[in-house]
Amino acid sequence: MYIIVGLGNPEEKYFKTFHNMGYLAVGDAASMLGVKFKKKQCEAYTAEANVKGEKVILARPITYMNNSGRAVKQLLAKYKASVEDLIVLYDDYDIPKGKIRIRPDGSAGTHNGMRSIIAEIGTANFKRIRIGIRDEEVKIPIINYVLANVKPEDYDLFVSACERAAQAAIAIASGEKTEIVMTKFNG
């Protein structure tokens, strides 16, 4: 079993912001797997899929970014899943826009959603797929930047990044070793 969580903010006004890349990527994963977010449970909208005989829960927390850990903790408990079964997709200001980075574990960095998850579940030892959003030309505070809408000229770049992040999450859920998936998708 895997639980794939895409971080973001639930209101429509945030949907096309940089901070919702995780929501968009997990939505792409749901589309690729032919499922829809129909259920509301554990402070998240969820969809259930089957990947190579394994149950996969896709989730979009509705707790807002800074409290994402509440939903993740509840999902892990409900499905009796361990942190080894968790994959989190999210935006990362420390990575150039359009790049993705897959890691088997790590710190929260500058990301409040990840800080919340680590605080709630008590460990940073879970897989994460980071979608780079940093634009070297933009010089505004991070909080303003992450809540800004993606520029129209960058839209295709981020659509592609979210699709690659979704493909990477599905590859891990299908049993591919994280290191192999990192080799294929990082960069």
C-alpha cells in the first residue's frame, strides 16, 4: 500500500499558485490512474486506485498548507500504513522552476507544510517528490511568491513538472526502487 499526498491549499483562489504544485501533481496521478477525488476523510479529499495489485490512496489535505501534517497523520492511522508507505508531493522554492527532485527522506527545508508533517508523524524518513518553483528573476518575499499565480509563460513548464512528479510517484507505488526512480526523474 502507498499513500500519495499532494500538498496545497483547498480554496479555488489558490489552485493556480506555486504553493499548489503538490495538489496539481497528485491530481495528475489520479487522472493517470483513472480515479477521481470523491471521498472526504481524515481532513483530506481522497481517491483510491490499484497499482499492480497494491492499494494506493491519493490525498489532497484540506487543512491548508501549514497544517498538512494533521491529515497525513490521520491517513497513516486510518490505513494502518507506515512512513515507508508515504510519498509527499510539494512545491520547493529551493529548486529551480520546472525541475523535480525525488528523495527517500530529508529535512523540511523552508517548507511549512513539510514541517507540519514531520512534527505530526515524528519523522522525516519518508519519500518526497519536490517540484521546483524558484525563479531567479523574481525578487519578492517567499511568502508572497508561493501564493502568487504561475505566470502564463511558465504554465507549460509547470504542467510538465507536475506530470513528471505524478509519473515518479506512480513508479514508486508500482514497486520501482526509489533510487531507480531518482535516476530517471531527478534533474
